Amino acid sequence: MKAELIRKSILFVGMNEEEKLAAYASMDVKEREYGKGETILRGGTKTSCMGMVLSGSVTIESNDMWGNRTILSHVGMGQFFAETYAYLKDTPMLVDVTANEDCRVALLSLEGAKHGEAGAEAWRLKLVSNLLTVVTRKNLILSGRSFHTAPKTIRGRVLSYLNSVSLQKKSTEFDIPFDRQQLADYLNLERTALSKELGKMQREGLIKCRKNHFRLIETGK
């Protein structure tokens, strides 16, 4: 099941079955289980493996020595993390990867793709091309967060984030992947101030929310 899920991922797009088998074999795949809150990869360390979430979810976080946490992104089932650090394996990680809930992840080595004797084999070229797509998508996610934290007001940040989720989900009613504290950390806000603003927005008829479920209410109609 693990191998099937991985081989159906974007990393293997454009490969025939023989190429998929060769690419998969090169990755020396290892499966790991983590409990909620456990650190999967720690800032300051190096890794030659990227991760894929097989079940559950993880968060990419910046945690400093003074106890400040900033959530940079949420990684759900079928998505990847640490691909840039795995490719540049001598670069220390600047972030932590933490289990957002009980989860299973696959750790995939990129050494075979980078340093095979026959570097021009078709599957290696396809794998590197697909990896570039993964990295590009991740950059879009991270740049999106910069838009959400740019507004000076709490409401501006909340509306920017909720609007983007609504566009992605193609619905005005949706669940977000964060609890209240995580949303505050993601938007660089204090939890109390965030909760207070969400309460105001509900009273003003802009949104309805309960825990991580939101409904946006169009105004002016």
C-alpha cells in the first residue's frame, strides 16, 4: 500500500512501470510513525531524505530558542516536505517538521536520483523534473503566507487567509487545517487577539465559525 501510494504521487508522473520501479528502488524508502507533537526533522540538522505524508498531517514550523513558534505551512496526506533540504543535503534545516496529529510518513532518499552512474537515464531526468514541480508548488504556498501576514490589522490577515482558502476549496464553507492556536501562530498573531477579532467578525455578520469550520457570508446583497 505504501509503495503504491508513493508511486501514484507527482514524483512519478510521466514514468512507465519499469521506470517507476527503478526510481522507487533508488529512494531506499523507510516508513515511520509519529505521535502528535513529535518532531520528525529538527532545525539545525541535515537530511538527505525528503518526506511524504502517508496518513495524518505535519506542520512546518520555525521555533526559536526563546520559545517563539511560527507555523509556515501545513502538509497533508500525499504531500511532501523537506525536499529542498534533501536535495541540498549539506544545508542545515532552518525549520522543524512536527507531527500535527498521529501520522505515518515515508522518508525518501534522493541520493540515487542525483548520483547514479547513468545520470541521463530517463527515470532520473523525469524524477528531477517532477521534483522541481514539487518545489515550485511549495514556493507558491510559502509566498501565499507572506500575503496573509502582510496586512497590519488582525482582521486584514484573517480575511486574506480565509479568502484564499475559499478560492482553493471553491466554496464559502470549509474546514481549515489549523486549530485556533495554530492559526494564530500561522498569521503571527496572539491567540487572544485572534479569538476576539473572530468574535467581532461573527457579530458583524462577516463569518460563522466553530472550531476549525468556517462559513464566509457575503455582504452588500
